[in-house]
Amino acid sequence: MKRHQTTILDIAKELNISKSTVSRALTNHPNINPETKKKVLELAEKMDYQRNMLAISLITNKSYTIGVIVPEFISSYFPKVIVSAQIEASKAGYNIIISQSNESYETEVKNAKVMLANQVDGVLVSITKETRNYDHLKIFQRKGIPIVFFNRICEEMIVPKVIVDDYEGAFKLVEHLLQTGKKRIAHLAGPDSLSISKGRLNGYLDALKKHHIEIDEELIIPYDLSLRKVKIYVKHLLGLENPPDAIFAVNDPTAIEVVQTIKKIGLRIPEDIAIAGYSDDYASSLMEPKLTTVAQPVDEIGKIATQMLIDQINREVADWKATTKMLKTKLIIRSSTVKETTSNPE
Amino acid sequence: MKRHQTTILDIAKELNISKSTVSRALTNHPNINPETKKKVLELAEKMDYQRNMLAISLITNKSYTIGVIVPEFISSYFPKVIVSAQIEASKAGYNIIISQSNESYETEVKNAKVMLANQVDGVLVSITKETRNYDHLKIFQRKGIPIVFFNRICEEMIVPKVIVDDYEGAFKLVEHLLQTGKKRIAHLAGPDSLSISKGRLNGYLDALKKHHIEIDEELIIPYDLSLRKVKIYVKHLLGLENPPDAIFAVNDPTAIEVVQTIKKIGLRIPEDIAIAGYSDDYASSLMEPKLTTVAQPVDEIGKIATQMLIDQINREVADWKATTKMLKTKLIIRSSTVKETTSNPE
DNA sequence: CTGTTAGCGCGTTCAG
DNA sequence: CTGAACGCGCTAACAG
């Protein structure tokens, strides 16, 4: 309940000098007697002195804390991005407060308020699948706290964003499916509140168009990312009069679920039906068959987003840039779409 | 650079009342005119007012923030525990600051200092594989900031701990291997600075003893959790004059690596060699063969650890308890040890 | 080089 | 029910 905090005052008393002198010693100020400084530092060490960042933040109006708001924590995607963000933030002397919203809009709003109350210097945000109103995020802008979106961005807010070329990734993936001889490619499309869903869907559509394949609306399933429903959709697709010979799922966890379902039904992958996902989840290369997918440069996403954010933090509000950085994806072909993977050298 | 913060003073000025009144309205104080309160709240909402937790924490000497220090973020284990901890903390009005140490002792020390400087009310800690000195953690105790260990605990510190029965889990697992007819079971043992390694190793040893299998030191490989080295160890084991017919790896990521290596070599799993891991990682049920492993109640670990921590926070230092809560594990038998998994109802 | 003073935003006395 | 005054731990601006 009651904490023992060593304060500057304690040190000053002990050494019988003024508080400011102690403060200067602790903050490598230029004007300070090296001997005094040494004495102070030694005593501070001995007394377990630790600067109270709260007080400093209160004065300087800077907390050296970055907030990270992500929709979930279960797939390997966000943890990876966060690790990279933390490393980058740490280099610049920033800490990170993380909160995950469990794909709930309400929780996201709450988390945003907490970040605000904790005086973060900036926020890195990826929205939930439910988020359609952005008032809670616009507050940051109004208060002059920079915000950078990554992956799941808010299109209507004019702020920096880090995304990958979802359109191109999906396009290449679908072209690959066509090249393996597939004709009827189904798509489990994500909610259209997410720009990633739209990008991937459009890549899918345009790839079909380019190859003069007629688009069959029946094969495009609107899907809200609830893994539980995957099984139903797969069965529905297979029950069609003219069933698909490939399924492109909007993300890897979904594709994995599709594979499990198909295997249970007893169809051969990829001969009877090919499966592909998006984002190269940790499990994708381990399962059987291995999942063909589109890899995102996760490390780079975390790093660049953090750099952009810190850049904004160091800028006057009037100087804020709203550049969108779009990174390239990489198609990873594995055995869920091609019978024999050419063994990659390791 | 410059933030626009709405303060109590701003609201007071606007409404032409005193700061204390505004403060009272904002903190549901008993003595306040309902009308004044309503006016204040409305204006606060309109002005995007958000309490400055830094100032409040400074005064009350409470930050309502819990620090979480974990060694890594890549396996699904820690993210899962953290999600559960965050949910539990949130119920009690606490926020979470997370830092991962990348299995580096140095980073862990730095992270601990950051937590301290940020005036966390308590910390949840799981140490790195390198940590052998605990001074950076003992500071918390000296300062009266409660600390609760989970999973990777520090044995010499007398504080609450949440662990699973690693001994029993390993014992059951090894017994299972013996029951499938395996006689020479190798073990990739973790660093003995980690109590989990010791528990699992002892479970392994005692299971063998119970079944009168002679212990062969050659089959026990000291291993520092660096996945890169797994391949070498596996090849070494297989090259023995009398090679093992089963490998029990100290954790799932390692076991997965073992499986990959064995598959590449061309041996049959489990006929030629059975593989088992520990912790039921996300990928374990998806890979081929599916991995036999020991599941930990991750949700419960995060929840109980957080509850214990908050309980300590609400106690006087003199009243601190140092109970160790040991949770049960569950053996999960899959196709990496038994040819045909009895299909579980789903 | 060092000491003194003010004040960051807010809750909490104490008077009215 | 409300207002004024104080101080949390610390830095910054000013004097010496």
C-alpha cells in the first residue's frame, strides 16, 4: 500500500546540498562539479533512487510513452509487429503501452481513453473489425497527439499510414491459382469496413478479369472473420451445383480452418481443391499441406510505423505529414496449391 | 510538439466556478450540487476533457498500472497469458504496460527500471533464460511494490508465484511414451536456471525410474532454447550407437523443430521415433504429425497471477503473502506419439 | 558552479 | 454545498 520512494529531496538532505544540484547531477547537466556529481550518483545508486517519470512527464508535457492499440493478439501477426515497434521505440527512448481490443469496438474506445489519460506522446493503431466510427481516435488529432495507422487503417482520417499492397498481393496469388489450372476460385472476403478486405477482394476480382474468367458472385462469401463460421461456408461452397476448385481466404487463420475442414471431408488438397491464405502465419509453414500465402514484412511494418510516429511527435502540429507508406508483399507458394513444393535451400 | 490539453482550470473558467468544484463533479464526490455536476460533465465531454492520470498518480501515489515483463513474444504462450491478464486487470481498473526482453538479461534489467520509473503499482514477471541475478527485481520488493512471478519464476525470492506442475506434466508424458512401447527416450532439457526445466527434467527422470528404465546420460541434452541448435542435437542423437526411439523436447517450439528435422531426414513419426513437446503451442495441433504435448491452462495463469498481484497491491507490505499457486496440466496425445489419434468429438 | 523560486494538473485538506 | 490554499516530485528560470 505505502511505497518507499527515494526522492531527490532525500538525497539532497543526506548530502546537505540543494535539490537543484542533485537534479543537475542526475540529468548530466553541463554546469556541475564532477565531484558533487559523483557523490550524488553513488548515493542515488545506493538508495535505489529511480527518477519519477510521472513528475517529469507532468512538467515537460512529454511522457516518452507510445500507445499501441491492436485488435487482437492471437495470430502471430500483431505480436511480431509489436516486437519490432518496441525495439525501434526503445532506440529513441520511448516505452510502449499495449492494449488489445479483442476485436471489440467498445474495448477499443476504452483503450483509447486510457492512452489519452496516460498522456501518451503518440499512438500506433490498427482498428477492430467492428470499428466504423472514429471519434475516439479523432480526439488524438484534436489534442495534437500524433497517430499512425498500420495494417487496419481508417481511410477517412488524414494521418500517416503503413500498409502493404493488399491489392497486388491478392492479384499475384489469384494469378498463381489460375496458372495451376484452377478455374473456379472462391473467396472468403473480409468485412468491407476494413481496407485490407477491400484491397484483397479487388486484387482477386481484377486477376480474374485479366484472365477473362467470369466473376461468379456465388463464389464470393462475405465473412466477418469469426473462425467458427468457416466450416459452414466451406460446406456451403462445396454443396454448390458448380463447386469451386480453389478457395482464397482473406487471412491465414481462416485458410487454416478451411484446410482442416476440407481434410475432414476427405477431399485432396490441392488436386481437388487448392487453398490459399494471406499473411504467412506462424503455423502456415508447419501444417500439412503447407499453406500458400502472401507474406507481409512484419518487422518493417512495426519499424517504419514507429519511425513515422516518432517523426510526427518531434514535429509541430502544423508540420504534420500524412504520407502513406505502402510496402510490398511476397507470394509464398507451398503445397496447398502446388502438389510438390520445390524444396527451398535452407 | 505542443499538446492541447483541456484542464480542470479551463472548465472552471468557462463555468465561472472554482477548480475544486469541478474536480468534485468529475470524481463523483458526495457533496456536490447535482445541477452543477451535470453542467460540468457536459462541458467536459464537449471539451474532450480527459483526466491527467499522471497528475493524479503523482498525488495519490497510485498509478493503476501493472507492469508485465516477459521473456519473449513469439510463441503463442505469453501473448495468451497477457490477454487474460489484461482482461482481469481491466476489471479492477488497472492498465497494463508490457515489455518483452527478447530473452536478454540486459533488456530485462532495463525494462524493470522503466517499470519502476513509471511508478507501476505492481509487476507480473517471467524471467529470461539468461537471468541468474535478481537484483533488478528485488528493488521492487524493497520499494514495497508487489511482484508476482508466473511460469519462469525466481526461486530465491519469497513472493507469490503461479506455476504449473511441470514435474507431473513431464512424468505423465514420459509414462505415455513408455506405454506406447518406447524404451530409449531422449530429452532436450532446458537451462537449469529455469525452474520449469528442472521440473520437467525431474518428471522425466522419475518416470523412467518408476518403470525401471536405466537412465542414459547420453540421451539428456543440455539445451539453451536456441532453436537453431536443435537440428544439430537431433542429428547427434540419431548418430548415437544406440539411438533414441523417442524425443521429449522441453517446449513445443523445440519439438516442432525436431519434427521438421526428423521429417527431412526421412524417419517415420511415431513408428521410428516419437516426438513430444510441452505447452500446446498454437501450431502443435495443425502440423503433421500433430504434436503430443502437455497443455497449460494459460487463461487461468494470467487471471490468477493478476488477481494475486492486485490482492498484494491492496495489502500493507507487512501483510504480503507469498503463496505459490500450482496449476494442473493436461496431457494431450496426438499423432506424433500414437499412430492414429482417436478422433476427439468437436 | 550552486541555491531559490515557481509551477506542471490535480486531489485534498481546511474554512466558510 | 463551495472556495482557497497546499503539495505530490520534479525541472526550469532566475539570481547569485
